[in-house]
Amino acid sequence: MNRRRNIPLEWAAINSIASKIGCTPETLRTWIRQAERDQGIRPGMTSAERDRMKELERENRELRRANEIIRKAAAFFAQAELDRLKK
């Protein structure tokens, strides 16, 4: 409840600081919220967790592509073997 009373003051401070550092208030608010998550003050993914998630998603895509290539190669060579046996 105390946090709710500070929201107008927080937003006023964000607006003031954002104009001084040359970014939009929304950008600064986003940075503040992420810093709070990184410090464990606010729930959600930390920057490190988010970076790790992106890394794992990228690795997953690469592995799916590799598996698809292997599957197609196996089918190609299996068909080539069948064709060779028929001759």
C-alpha cells in the first residue's frame, strides 16, 4: 500500500530525470523495473536469466536445424541403399 502512494512521486521523478538524461520516461521506467528485478526487489526474470533463455532458444533452433538435416540425409542414404540393393 505504501508503494501505491509513491507512484505519482516516482513517475514525476522519472519524468524529470528522463528529460535530463535524454531518454523517454517509459525507457527509464523500463530500466528501473529491470534493475529492480536484477536486485530481487521485483518478481520476474533477471537480465542474466533472460540472456540465458535467449542463448538456450538459439541453441534449440540450431539443434532443430541440425536434426532436420540429419533426418533428410538418413532418408536420402536409406533410399540410395534400397536402390543399390534392387540392382
